Amino acid sequence: MFAIAAVSSAAPYGAWAYVAVFALMTLAFAGIPGVGTAVVGWAAVLASQGKLNIVAVLVVAAMGAEVGGLAGYSIGDRWGRKLVDRPGRRQAQRRKAVARAEAIYAKWGRLAVFFTPTLVSGIVKMKYSQFVVWNFVCGAVFVLSVGPAAYGVGKLSAGEQDWASLGALVAGLAIAAGCAAAAARYYRRRKTRRLLARASAREVSGESR
């Protein structure tokens, strides 16, 4: 309801701009690379010029990311292996790409959602309930880092060097940096648990001999 209200009160570009943001973010998270950053940045800059509502842009973009991610997962879960194993000149490349993605999942666990296409999550059979949550987190972090940063840059480039503009830029960068720090901490903890588990398995194996 909030998003609908925000869209209905939007400035010159109207509701169709938000539909475009939603559709393009859906395609981006469904598996088309290079679209997400461009569309969120574009919409946020328009919002900085008063042509769109920045809150509505962020909400609609996050919704599109979640829908697109779920679609990508479903495609990967249902048809991913068939697409990878389909005969053709690039079959070996596709298999290598999936093998690399599987290695990323083995190394990073659920955080691999941040680094791999959503189709891969379906191919490797990540638990669906976990994917729903982690894809939402991924989309939210992406939107809340790129969107405010682009909004702040748009304001500053237009000469509106006030605290709100600077705050938006700093907030976007801070969210991105905080996410990177949290990911590094999660990886270190995961690595420590894996090493302890291996050490424990070696001890059990030695005792059994």
C-alpha cells in the first residue's frame, strides 16, 4: 500500500517509470547481468532531480529484485541442469561456470547468493526457504547502497550540497562497506567452523584405528 501511494504521488515521469524500474530489476535478478546497477542509478538520479520519488524507487526496485530472484531460482531448479548439459560449442564453458559456482557455494555458504546468478542457486539446490530470505537481503543491500549513493551524487552534481544530499551518499557507501565487512566476518567464522570440523573428523578417524 505504501509503495502504491508513493507511486501515485510521483512527479513528472509517473507510474510507468516505476513499472520500468520493477520490470528491469526483475530481469536483472532473474539472470540478465549489468542491468540492475544501471536502472537503480538512473532512477535515483531522476529522483534527485525531483522527477521521481526516491523512497518509491527503492521500494519498487527491492520488490523487483525479490521477484526476479525467485524466478531465476525456479528456472535454475527446474531446467538449469538441462541447460548446462545441452550439447553445443559452449557446453564445456557452461559446465565450468557451474563448477566454479558450486565451489563458491562450498566456500561461502549462503553468502554465495551475493556473488552468483540466482539461476545457480536453483541449480545447486539451495534450500528454497533460505534462498527467499537471502535473496531479499541481497536485493535490499544492493538497492540501499546503489540507490542512495546515486541520489546523493545526483544532488551534489546539481549543486545542492546540503546535509541531506551528503547524508544519502554517505549512507549508500556505508551500507556497502558494512555489508562487505559483515560478509568477511561471516566467512572467517565459517572457515573456522570448517577447520574445527575437519580436525574433529581426523581425531575420530585416528581413534577408530
